Amino acid sequence: MTRVINGMLIALTVAALLGCATSPKEGPLVSIRIGSPFKEGHILVDAAAKFKEIIEQETGGRIKVTLQVGTESEEVINDKNSKGEIEMQSNGHRALEIFAPKYFFFNAPYVMKDLEHFMRVWNGKLGDKAREEVEKNGNVKYLGIVYRGLRQTTANKPLVTPDDVKGLKLRLPTVKTWIAVWKEIGADPVPIPLTELYASLKDGRAEASEGDLSQISSFKLQEVQSHLIITNHLVQTGGMMINKAFFDKLSKADQKLIVEASKKACDWATDKLKKSESSIMDTLKQSMKVVIPNAEAFRAKGKPAVEQLFKTEWPVTTWAEVLAQ
């Protein structure tokens, strides 16, 4: 009898404690604006939309998310996020470039072998240090990584060897390390913001571009470029990030909700991209000629620039150390 009574008391106590637990739908109202330079249809916008879906569903709309996409550059969005003018960004690695430049090798041509290699390094000591620098210097906290695919090249002619790139006006983001590598290969880089990508190819300011398949497709570059060259020159990822000051002011419960929702959204988007790469390629093939270049010749041509960048721009490690992980 005593055991039965004790058991009932324990059950009642547990029930009472559960009843006192705060529901995700209870608490202060929270508004989050997520900026992205990409257009609808890009995987980083998909990731932001999935985060919105998850967090609003789990909180019953108590945490409200608004997407601001496709109208401002990577640079502007990162700056706004750092200043707290928007709460989150689903963006490329502008934060890493500006706030932890010695670790920008994570997002540079020819450095990483594949996504698995990238994630091993990112989740190791070098990645830990990179995220610490971004938080300290930029007031921006990484919540997750989204795989965007391998970066390829587009042009209005076939590019088979580095000789075919010589003097080519290649649109690049305003990233000096990328510009250095492509100059070494022989291109004539034209730094143009992402928001002007399509227009620059249409009006002739640039003759070629490079980007992941999702970018090429979502910006409809097949309308202004005839060839897709499979250079596989960069393992492209993006980040879901939050203003650290904003994050730190949230309750521990809301912080946990946001971290978990971000992870789910990033994992979902990465899985979606992996599954959709072949279908995006099939769609592009309908209006672009696919060229398989001498990728090793491109890599070899760019190698001196990459090695020099590790000495001058990324001295926290060596290319050999990164490749060994």
C-alpha cells in the first residue's frame, strides 16, 4: 500500500512539474527579420523559409519571422545584421571575410576538397576560432551551415583550359582573395555585387560568371550565358547567422528554440540541395551547353595564388594542414 501511495505521489509531483513548465507558445512576443541577397528559389532563401515555418509552428506565432530577400547585397545585409538593424541573415560568408579574415580560407577557391572535408575543418579547432572571431569582431553568431553545392563557371563560349580564360571579364563578388586566384588563372575579374549579376552579364560589363547551380538557376543566367563549365572550383556553403546582442537578450528557452530550429532548417536545406543538384543541372542543360574542362589544369594554374594567400591573408594555418584534416 505504501509503495502505491509513494508511486502516486511521484506521479502527481511529475505532473505538477510538467504543468509548471513553460510552453514554447508562452512568453514574450519576438520579431525576427531575416535578410538574404538571394532570390526565391535559392537554397539559402529556402533555409530561411524553413526556419520561419519551424519556429512559428513551434511557438504558435509568438516568434514571428519576416523574410527580406533578393533586394540588397551580401555586404549590406551583413552590415545590417552586425549593427542589429536586422536580427538574422541567411547569406554567404561575408561575415567571415570581414570579421575573421584570417579564416576566410573556408570560403576560397580550391582550398577544400568536398563538403565532408569542409565540415571536418569547420567543426574542429580552426572553425571554433573562426566563429569566435566573428562573434567578437562582428557581433554576429553562426547558427548553422547550409551546403550550396560546388561553384561552376558560366560564359558565352567554352572554357576548356586556363588559356581560354585569359583576359575574360569574369564577374566576381567583391572578394579580394577570389579575385587574386582568378587573376592567377588568367581572368580579368570584374567585382560586381550579386544584385547586379544578371544585369552585368546582359549589358556586357561582364562576359562570364561563377557560382553554385542554385545561384545560376535562381538568377536565370541561362538567359544571358550559353555555356556551363564544370570547374568545381569551390565547395560553396552559406551561413544562417543571428545578431549576438539580440540573441543574448533572449530567454534561455527562446535561445534554445532558435538554435534547434536553425539546425533543423540548415540540415533540411543541405539535404534538399544534395537531392536537387542533378535536377537543377538537368534544367540548365536544356538551355546551356555543358563543358567538362581540364579542371586539374585550372587548379594547378591557381595554386601559386592559394599558397601565397595562406602566407599573407590566412597565416593562422597552412594549406597542407587544412588538406590533412
